[in-house]
Amino acid sequence: MARIIAIANQKGGVGKTTTAVNLAAALARAPKRVLLVDLDAQGNATMGSGVDKRDLPASTCDLLIGERDARGIRVTTAEGFDLLPGNIDLTAAEIQLMDSENREQRLKESLMPLAGDYDFILIDCPPALSLLTLNALTAADSLIVPMQCEYYALEGLSALLETVDALRAQLNPDLEIEGVLRTMFDVRNNLANAVSAELIQHFGERVFRTIVPRNVRLAEAPSHGQSIVGYDRTSRGGVAYMGLAGEILRRQMEREKQARHSYRETQA
């Protein structure tokens, strides 16, 4: 059964799509069965995966409004993970969903038939706490929050966590914080180091050990329609995302170990 992880932060430009594409590619190298869902109307995760968002026979828009099922729109990328591609049509999907029943549940219902096909399903969310993001958080088992270590990012993180608490109460009581990921990090920046220390103080082990640095190769990769894993795995960015995948896998192994232990106790 797939673990569904949403990658979200209402602040733009913090590395959500970069994290979604590169984590998908890194997990696929593990090797794990991975599905990436592009839920952002900008379609950057689609383009970064080597798929042209301007030439899609169907997209996640068709999925959400019920015109196609997930198996009918998924494509396999050159880097070994599957993709449910997105484009500007998602803007129309969000408008159409406004008056629909169970509008926050559409993505969850659409992904259920695929849960047995994958080890991980990653969802790239738009940079807003919109209906599309609520769909992702309702469908997800956990949430990765990429953030730059700057002052305003802490305020944005607080707002996102308040939304998560409200969503747990109403739509998804099992939603966990998978972790906070420090991105675009510059060790020479005193403010970044101070914010990083504050994150660790408040969130402890929920802050990933992996830190994604500012890296030219990481910025270049999307223009080639590749992840950093495919473009330059040995770069600092490539090493960072392989390390993040390792952390995700270790946490998942620990969950499975605890689940087996709990099962044995109930059978004893």
C-alpha cells in the first residue's frame, strides 16, 4: 500500500516542485515504485519530469472533475517514476469543484485504485492554501514542508500548521508532519543559521537532517527536463536529494517495523 506524501507550503519559491521531482527520481533509484502527482496549474513538475505540459491528452484536471481515471492519464517518465501530469487546466478544475459535493475528497477517491501499484505517491501542491492543496492534504498520509530559512518563512509555517490542525479535526485525522526540509540553504548566512536552529528547537526530529543547498546544477536540471538525480547525481544538490530519499526510506522502515510489532502483540 502506497504512502502518500504531500509537498506543500503556501509560500512560493521555496522548492516544493524541486523537492517533488527530485525526491520522486531519488526514490525511483532506490528502487521504489513511485507516482508523482502534479497538482499545480503552473505544471512545473510535469515539465521538470520531461513531459510537455502543452501537449497532454489528459491531465489531473480531468481526474478531479471525473472525466478520466488515474490509470488513463498517467505517464511513465524517463527517470523511472510515473506521473499524473498537470497544466493550466487545473485552474478550471478548481472553479468547477467549488460547488461539488465532497469537493475536498476528489483526489483521495481518484488515487485509491492506484494505492497498490506504488510504494510512494508524492503530490506537488500549488503555492497557496487552496482547494487543490486541501485535496492533497486530505488524500495524504503525511506532509513535507520545504522552506527557506528566513524570517517570514516561520510565519508561513505557523499558518500552514494551523491549517493542518484544522484539517485533522474535519477531514484527515491521521495526517502527520513527515518533516520540515530546509532548502536553498547558505551556510554563510547568519540569519539562515539562526532560523535553522530555531526550527530544530521547535520541531526536533521532524526537521530533516538533510539540508538542500543553493546549487547551480540543481537550478539547471529542470531546463533539461531532468531531475538533479538524472542530470548530475554527484552535485551537491544531487547528493542532498539522495540523502532525503534515504531519510524517507528509513522512517518508512521504522513505521513498518512498529506495525509488525503491534500486530504480533495483538496476536499474542
